[in-house]
Amino acid sequence: MSLLKGTEMIKYIYPDGSHCYRALHTAHAVFRNGDGQLIARTEKADGSGLYEFEITGFELLSTGIVYD
């Protein structure tokens, strides 16, 4: 998919307004649960499995672009 060409990071935005960055290859899914919450499923940092957490949004970040 050409839209994702060069994308290397995903920025997850938490409900409290804070955020974190993850390598795109660790992202497994973003979906809405039964309560309508937006949930991200991603690989644990040590590679031992997956975990899920609530987010309010996400952004795909590409190399060579300055986001402000």
C-alpha cells in the first residue's frame, strides 16, 4: 500500500492526552471493543506476547516529515 510507504512509527494517543511511540511492526490491531472504546493491540517490548490498551487515536509517522 503506497500510503504506508516509509512509515516507521505509530503514535498512540491515550485518553488523558499523553502519548507514546511504537515501531509500526509491533502494532497488531486497532479496534473498538464492545463498549465502543478504541483499543490498540501491540507487541510487548520484550517480545513475549501482546497486550491491549485504550487509546483515543493514533497517527502514522513517516521518515523525513517534521510533525509540529
